[in-house]
Amino acid sequence: MSAQPVASTAATPNDLVLDVRDITLRFGGLTSLDKVSLTHTRGEVLSVIGPNGAGKTSLFNCLTGVYFPQEGEVRFYPEAGVERSVLGRKPYAVNRLGIARTFQNIRLFNALTALENVKIGIESRQKTGPIGAMLHMPWNRREERESDAEAFRLLEFVGLTKRANEVSSSLPYGDQRRLEIARALGTRPQLLLLDEPAAGTNPAEKRQLEVLIRAIAETGISVLLIEHDMKLVMSVATNVVVLNFGQVIASGTPKEIQRDPSVVEAYLGSGDEADSAAVPRKAAKKAPAKQPPATRTED
Amino acid sequence: MSNPTLERGETPGPGSRLPWHRNEDYRRMFSLLMVGLVVALMTGPSGNRDHPTDGFTGSWFHPRVLLFLGAAAAIGVLMTLYDRSKGAGRRNPLQPVIAPITAVRDRMTSQPLLRYSVYAAILVFAVLYPMTLTPFWQRVLVDQIGVYVLLALGLNIVVGLAGLLDLGYIAFFAIGAYTTAYFTGKLPVAPPFTLNPFEVVPIAILATLVAGVLLGGPTLRLRGDYLAIVTLGFGEIVRILAVNGDAFFGTNVTNGPRGAVGIPHPSIHAFGINYDWTLKSLPYYYLLLVLVVGLLIAFNRLENSRVGRAWTAIREDEVAAAASGVPTVKYKLMAFAIGASTSGFAGVLYASKVGFISPDNFLLLFSLLVVTMVIFGGMGSLPGVVLGAAVLQWMPQVLRGKVPPEDRYIYFGALLILMMIFRPQGLLPSRRRSRELKLSEEGLGGADSLGATPGTTS
């Protein structure tokens, strides 16, 4: 924990990359998100934590155009001074804005190779159309070469160079997670949304992931992270937002969150038999942190 | 023809203690004999109201039945012997035929010299071989095979690459053909100017492109089965419009069921070349060959380009594709339009070669036939699709005169069933597609062979 970044002070509007204001998402009578607000400072790693069913993935889906919240606003700043509204855009259009995501249950293109998976992300920014592809003009070939080079660079960045030509479904689980991140990075995002990247990975893979997330943040890309693994959250996150029953119950630096009594209660319940692994404070000291057994039922 | 589910699970060997009726060899033999009886009944005489039992006396109680039962028994014994010789595991009996082809294909990707020599050999064969054929087979090669190869290549983009099941594909063929009839002045309504069929090509491509976008725009947000039903409806709408178009608000537009007659052959009078295509099939064959080779090159590039990869991404996981920045509706529309315009192009050639079109050329059956060709050859695989179209159009012609005409579809069906049992991925499957099929068998990918992933939302 010695590498803990200094807690950021109150961000000025110019430093923001994402500004979520009072979004409310209802499914019939069920309120999945209730006036959730959060701000994300450019270049930092913001982690969203919370018990199962707290609305973390719903929040992600709102930010990426999958769900349309009934109320609220989401503002995204691709660069300082440029403001774009996220709500109302289709998922691919949100991606165009500069928000890329990964999925809780890995969604790679299984029959394609690792390289091709990354290229699909990169090529969503290119111009070659069907006619150009059929005619194979020099500028189309140049784009193809650029796409190859960029894909190899990204595979190297996430440490999968040797597996470039392997079919993605044959990769080990942790590699698939990192490949999904590489594909998302291929779309040149300003903001990367990671939905439980450490779920199902082993301790060694978790350490690699920790290094990778730091490396991504160092390149200037802001990271919004949903994670159950408290050790990972505490080591990479600059700030933490805690959700419970669709509401933000706490936000602050990891250290502040660890001390917050409402967070402890949200994770433990009052009077429940302690599942110590889920308590941020204790989990931070234990390695590897185990998830509560019910984790995988969340969708 | 055995039911593969009978052979899964326990595999009792020769020394098995299982009762005979649970022994798989006997069970298979029983199924085969039943199939023999059914085939005997189906190929025998049919009864009528006065003699309802004629069907049975003429087939089951006739020495003919022994032929079918004997054939079934022989197949059963051969399959059993084959299984024994290969030990316990069930092996694909087509393997010895397929293995060398697969080996060559694998090497072709890494060795350009081998690749180009194989292409050159196929091309030389395709140029020279038809010269040795009789006029009948030359005609089959153009009217049946060539045109359907074009159709299958176009549909392969829609079904094989983008994973959209289009059951009304022949409608675009019809639009292409009717556009030709219109602009050559062979429909009751006079065109503003008459054109040579070659000059109609760009117009027909444009018309089918527009038709594809018009149909695709509102329907492509549907998935899988729903899309199939809507496109099926579209195919029927176009055909019925053609049938009833002889009284279109009081004017005769399409000449109704009688269709258009006397559509001229194409000719070239430009760039110092003067050539007229006539009733002879061979010149048409070479025209088609040039077009097919051109399309093969273009579509192969398309498949391995940004566009082809985007289609694959959409087919495999539409949600993930959208999250990776692929505008899914736009790409689906693109696939639809490219497939439609290929079909319209084929329609122009067909209309000008045969010279006569009527709504009967554009039945639902033909849409299904093209889908079958794509699946039979191997979805998403260009050589596979060409081969599939060729085999399925060639087979009925071979059977012509050899078997009673009404039996031809039995053999056709038997071929398809055998194919689905022993080689569900198609004759020459694309690598991506075979991987997908394998993954879905393991429960990892989409269970639907067309690539729809279950459980996806939006």
C-alpha cells in the first residue's frame, strides 16, 4: 500500500473526464439506480464497488448506451473544454466518443484470433469501405498495415504478443481478460470502463492486471473500474465510489472508504455472520481476497 | 442414414453382454431396414381411391422390396465393419477423401507458390473443360450452375459473413431480371429509352441496392428467425407483385403470369470490340467465368478486410461488436445491399441469356435452394459456396432420365441428410465457421449455426 497515490483534491470542472448527475434507472417498479452522481477526474482510476446487485453493472450499461436512464445526465469530456452528452447515443456511438468498455462475462469474438479481435477495435476508427476493400487500393492497404502494427503494439502492451495468432477462445482465462482490454484500447478511448476484470483470475494474473491498469492510467487514459477484489481496488484506485441498493453511500479515497462505517455495514449487514473477505479493511491485508460466494449470481 | 444419437453413450463392443436389442449394430440395422421400407414405398406405385392398397402391393409385396432391404442390409454391414476396423471411436467415413484436400488447403495459406498454382490449375480446367461438353451440359453450366454460383456468392455475404438469414433472396434476382425486361422494352410499359442488357447492369445493381436498403432499413433490427420470416415475406411480395402486375391500377406493368418474352442477348460495341452473344451457351459461360473470378477476388478481399472482420464480429457477438465501435446496423445494411446487388446482377444475366422470365422463375423454393447451396458448400467459404452451388445444380441434371422425375428430390434430400450427418460444416468450410461450429458444440459459442448468440439483448 506504500505506492498509494496521493488523494486528489476537489477537481475543477476542467479536469473532469466524466460527470454523472443524478441518474435514475428503473425497471418497472424496481429502481436499479437512484440519483447516482459521480465525477471522474481525468487520468485517475476511479473504482466503483458495492455488494452484489448494488447497480454497478447497470451504471456501466447506462454509461455505454445499453440502458437509457429515465432521469439524469451523463457528460463526457473527450478533451478539456469539449463537452458531449452520453445519454441517448447508441453503444457504438458512445464508443466513438471515446468511452470503451469490457464485459463482466468475457465477450470476445471467439472464432477469431487474438490479433483479429484487437484489429476489430482499431478498425472501428478507420475509413476503408466495402468498395475500397474490394479494390484494395494503396490507401486501403496502408490502413491495413497501420491496423496490424497498432494491434501488435497493443498486444505487446497487454503482454500477449506470443499469442497473437491463437484463437481467442483457446486462450487462458486471464489472457482473455487482457485481450478484451486490448480490444477496448484499440478504439482509442479517453475513458476505459473495466467491469470486474479480475473476476475468475488467479493471484498471478491479478498482479499482472494490477500492473496493466496502472500502465493504462499512466498513458493518460482514465479508468473506471468495477471490482470485487479489494486488494486490487485499494492498490490501483485513486478514488472509490460505493454503491448500495442503487445509491451512492460513500465516496472518497480508498483509505477514507475503508474507515467509513456505512460501507462496512453495507458489506456485512448488521448482525450478520461476518464474511471477512468482503470487508475492505481486512481484505486489503489478506491476499488473495476471496469474493463472497454469491458474487457470480450478479448480472 | 443411421441416427447418430443411437451411437452415443455406451458403445458395446463385440463381446458385450447387452441384450441384442440394445446392441447398437442391431439398432442401426433395424433403422436402416425401416428406411429401406420407406424408400420402397415412396418409389413404388401410388394407390388410388378404387385400389387403395396398390401402394403396398406394388412395393412391399413385390420382389422390388428385396432390392431396398438388401441395400439397407449391405449399408448396415459395411458401416459395422467400418466401425470395427477403426476400433471404438466413431470416425468420419469421409475422412480419407477430405484429409488430402484439407492438407492442401492448409499448405496453401503458407505457400503462395502452391496457392497460385492450384488457382491456375483450377482456372485452366474451368476454361478448357466446358469445350468438351455437349451443348446440353454447356447450357446447364450457364443457365443452372453459373447463375446460381453468382447468387450463392452474393448470399454468402449476407448469410455466411454477416450471419443474417435471408429467405427472400430471390426477390432481388427478380428485380434484376424485371429491370432488364423493362429497359430492353419487353414489358408492356415502354421505358424512356431502350438499352442493351450490358447497359442495364448498373441500373439493375442500383435498383437492387436500393431495394436491399429499403427492405433492410426497417427489418435489420430484427434477429435470426424474425428476420428470416420478414425476408421470406418480402420475397413473396415481389413475386406476387409480378404475378398481379398485369392489372396494376388498371395498367399492365409486368404482363402478369405470362412474364416477359424476347429479352435480347447482350452485345458489346465499344472500344473497337464488336461481339454479340447469341443462343450459344459457351460465350455466356466465359462471360460468367470472368465475372465469377472477379467477384471471387473482390469478395475474398472484402472478407479479409476491415469490413469482413466487422461482419464476423457482428455475427459472433453483436453487443461486443457495438461496444467495440462497430456500427452494427450500418454494416448489416451494407451486407444486405452487396448481396442484393449481386443477385440483381445475376438476374440481368439470366434474363438476357434465357430471354424469357416469368414469376415462376422466382418462387420461394429458389430462395431456399440458394440458402441450401451456401450451407451445403460451407457458410462463409468462397470455394465452398461455388462448389455447393455447382453440385446442387448439377445433381438434378445428372439424375434426369436416370430416375423417374418425381423421385429426383428424394435423392436430393438424401444427399442433404447425409451431408448434415457426416459434414455439418459444409463441403469446404471456412476456418472461422468451423471453429464457431466446434465452439457451439462445446457450449461456448452461439448454438445457432448461423451465428446468433443466445441470450444477447437489445
